[in-house]
Amino acid sequence: MSLQDLYQEIILDHGKSPRNFGELDPYTHEAEGFNPLCGDQVRLMVRIADGKIEDLKFSGHGCAISTASASMMTQLLKGKSVEDALKLVDKFRKAMTEDGDHGDMGELGCLSGVREFPNRVKCATLAWHALKSAVTTGGKVTTE
Ligand code: FES
């Protein structure tokens, strides 16, 4: 199996069986991400206590890439401080848009192929925009 096949399989797995998908109750922060190119949207609900993300979930509808990215993101950010989460959002956004070595991205590395396709970058970063909005200003954000 090539690395590309493995990446494809990870994306499909998360896309079909997203982790942390559903409604979070209770939550303290929320935001919606909207991709006007396709009409897909994701809602992020986060429970923060003492500056730490206790739990987070997402709902909505999107393509396999946006769903897989949201699923991986929720797994990674659970238990992290808000500060560390925001750093990771920034690192991920750079890894998806800028060439060069971005260090070990773990499972997220399987999304790096989208860099060549600006429209797919919007899919991969949709939930991340929403997460950033949820823990900072709140409200609706778009990928434009
Ligand atoms: Fe809509 Fe990917 S095609 S988010």
C-alpha cells in the first residue's frame, strides 16, 4: 500500500465514521463555519473550563475532506488548552497553504495533498475556522 493509499484510507474512514460528531450538551462556546463555494457548513460546540477544552463536537454536513478534517481536529484538541489549540489551528492553516516543512503533523499529514487545490484547502480548513471563531469571537465564519 502506498502512502497515498494510506492517506486516502484515513480520510475515508474519518469521513464515513466521524469522531465526536453530534450535539454537545452542555457547551460554553460555539460557532458555525460556512463554505459558500458548495454550501457546506459545520457547527462547532466546545466546552471550556479553566482555559482548557474539556470536550468538543461538531455537526453539519460537508464533503469527506471537511468531515475528516473536523473529525481529526476534535480528537486532537480535546484536553488541550485554548492557547495550544489556537497555535495548532495556525500551524494547520499554514501546513495547508504554505510549502515547506511543517514538522510532524501526525494523522493530519494525510490532508497535506490538498495544498495543490485551493478549493479543497477550504474544505480542509472549514472546521478549523469555526473552532477559532468559537473560542475567540464566536459567530459565523466563512472560508472566503
Ligand atoms: Fe463543501 Fe468540501 S465540498 S466543504
